[in-house]
Amino acid sequence: AQSVTQLGSHVSVSEGALVLLRCNYSSSVPPYLFWYVQYPNQGLQLLLKYTSAATLVKGINGFEAEFKKSETSFHLTKPSAHMSDAAEYFCAVSADKLIFGTGTRLQVFP
Amino acid sequence: GAGVSQSPSNKVTEKGKDVELRCDPISGHTALYWYRQSLGQGLEFLIYFQGNSAPDKSGLPSDRFSAERTGGSVSTLTIQRTQQEDSAVYLCASSLGTSGSSYEQYFGPGTRLTVT
């Protein structure tokens, strides 16, 4: 069975600070891993995905994530937060259907 | 190009009534998925269609829920005898395929269902 754990339901950072959102996965097969973002009252938008190519994956809006098999992690980072990054972020694992984590709400303070 | 569309965007229904939610996937996408997003349960997989294969119904919460996909395109999710716990946002997604780079799922805006 596959599962995803997102550590921290809420993360707050100052504008310009590093963003780090944590995701650990469990999978019996090589996983596909995804980060999605959901802005208020909007649908899910794909930020980035890992599909067994490069372990460091770059996504939209300056986000990136590193697949670490030894740590079963796929943490999302951004060097410098912007006010517009405030949203809910979901990590997901899949072999076919997506299994989502519980989400992390990112707040960015000026 | 057009993305995944869903209708209606909002639906309010009385407890016990049946509802139908519609999803139009991206043209050419062979895989279609339904998910549910609610406060208590987060994002849950419901059902998945891939081409002409039998759908994966493993996420449907009860036999009141069913879905079909006609002609390999449009899908309808039906909830019979709605209950208050069915209140949620129902999300549809589609993907070109189910492996490698074709696997990326594109989500629609969702249908917000409120059962009163």
C-alpha cells in the first residue's frame, strides 16, 4: 500500500524567507511523486512531479523538490517566499490513482 | 486549450435526493479520476477509469455512489439518497496515460455539493 505523510498542517514564513514543506512517502514500488498547490476557492494545480528521472525536480513559481530514496522523502522548497505563495500544498504518491497527504497550509507574512 | 470542466460548479440538494455530477476531461486523455475533498477527510480517491478497462471503484465510500464514463470521454458521478456527510467538493481529473510523463493529472475546478 502507498501512503504519504505531510509533517505540519500549517507553516508560517516571512516574505523572502526559505520555504520548506515536508513530505514522506511509503511505497512498495518505485513511486511517482507529486506536489500540488490549491489557492483559495480554486482547483488543484500541479507544481512539480518526480517520475524516476532526475532526483532534483524543478517546478513552477520557483519551487523545487528532491527525491531521497534513503529517507523516503520528497520535501518541497523555495529559496525566497512571496506573498502570492500563500496557499495549501498537497504531496501525493501514485502508481495509478493519487494518494494525497493531508495538506500543509502556507502563510506568508510581510 | 480547454482544461477539465465540471458541472455544476455548485449544487445544493435536500437529504435523500439523488444528484449527478458531470466531468468533461481534456480531449484525448484516456484516464479519468474522481476525488472528493472534505474538511474531515482531506482529499480522497473515489474511482478511476482507464480506457476500456474495468474501472477501479475501490475508493467509493458506499453503494450509493456510482460513476460511468460514456464513449471514453464524459463521466457522470451519481450519488443516490444523499446524506449530509456527502457534502464536499467533488474533483475530477484526467491524464493522457498512466505511466511516465503521460501520467500528469489535470484537475477541474470541482463541484461543491451541499446536502441540507
